[in-house]
Amino acid sequence: MFDEIATLLQDRVDPVVWEGLLDLTRALEQHQAILYKEQLHHLIMDANNLDTTALVDRVIAIIYGQVTALLGQMKIELDLDQVTHQTLAAILNALTFAPNDQDEYALSALQQGDDPLEILAEVVSVYTGADPIEYLPVITSVAMTTLQSIESTLQRNLSYNEESQSGVQEAVLLLNRQQQLIGTALTVGMESLQAGVPIGTDTTTMVEQHREILVTMSADTLADALLSIALLGNIPHDALEDEVMHFVESIVDDPLGIQKTYKRLKVRLSALKDATHEQV
């Protein structure tokens, strides 16, 4: 999806607009709202027949059409004229309600409020760090069933907290073990962890954020980098191979390169499996 956006817009729009639209597409990816990708493919084929202004307007209209459809499914209405691309992306990211350290505060805000619009503004602000007042002109409607669904999700997140903490500890141990096998050069996953990226971060988002670097790597280095991203994403051990190879096949075109990457991956997975047994 990011490749399609780059093909259509990179070097054609202001860098701030470019970054905002990238943030927005990443947020849609978090919700697995990707049906608009086909429309972008069609637009690429017709791009040479449009001037820059018309092309940019079409791309933005397609992206915002997907945003509107997603919000409709959530039974939330936003005044999209009152919000920047970046702020809208932040709101959508908050509305994923993936397990988060802030869930307890969000649940408290949800249970203490009276006005549905103010409640949603308060909940979103817990995750974005912005003042709830910033969202009040933007949020125009939210169904009570949506707030009830959010409450159930947050309660479920909190009930999984103890189990997830155990998973976090194991992921960190495996990242450290992998780093020991590699040496001093930090993997993408370890570097991200040290920079404050949390365990459980979406792997697709991580890969896309680092794609420009990943495509330049040798087979061995790529295997280590993608495995570290999968570990940071807290992918179950028995799914690591499939997860990594899914990304390998989207990055490497050469069958021999894919084979070499897979060979290194198997070596690393074997070593990590042994390390896991040692911990037990």
C-alpha cells in the first residue's frame, strides 16, 4: 500500500502532506482497512492523464473514502474538515484499542463520563497525549453501542495483562538472545526496543517503516532483521518462520536470495528454540 502511495504522490506534494498521508495509510493498515488499495492501482495506470493537482485530489479522496467507510463501521462520525491528516491518523490509531499500558486510564475515563462525545474525546486523548478539547470539534457523533464495545475491549485487554506481561518478558529474552548470536551490530528489533518501541508493535508497520533499509540488506542480515521485528511483534514461536518468510517474499525477488535468507532463518530459529528450552 505504501508503494502505491509513493508511486502516486512522492515528490508531488508538500513533505508535511506526504508524511500525513503516510501516517493515515499506516493507521488504516492497523485496522486492516485496505480495500481502497485496488482503487489506487487503477489510478496508477491513469496517472499520466492527470495533472498533479487532480492526481493528488483523487488520491486523497480515495484514502478518505476508506476512512469514512471505516468510521461508519465503528458508528463514529468525525468532521474531517476540522482535522489534519496527522491528527486523524492519531485518532484512528487510538481507536484500534490494541493492549496498551494506558488501557486502565482509558477505561476510567470511559466509565466516569456522561456525554458520549466528551467520553470518546477523553478516551482518545489518553492514547494520543493531546488535550481532549482538541477533539471535541472533530467528533460529531458516536453510538452508545460503540462505547459499550470499547469498554468490553478495554476490560478484556486488562484481563490479559498478566499473561501478556509474561509474553513481553519472553520476547525481550529472545531479542537479547538473538542479539548475542549476532554480535555488536544492533538488529532492527533491538534498536527499536531500545528507542522505546513496545513489544507487540504491528510487524507490518515496522517492516514498512524500515523497508528502504531492508531492501539493501544481504540475505543473512535480512533474515536477522526480519526475525528481530517478528520477535518485537511478539509473534508466537511456532509462527515466526511463516511471519518472516511472508515479508522476505515481499522484499526479495531473487529465488536464490529467498533460499539464502530462509537458510539463515532456520539456523536462528533453531538457536532460539534451544535458548527457550534452556530457560525452562
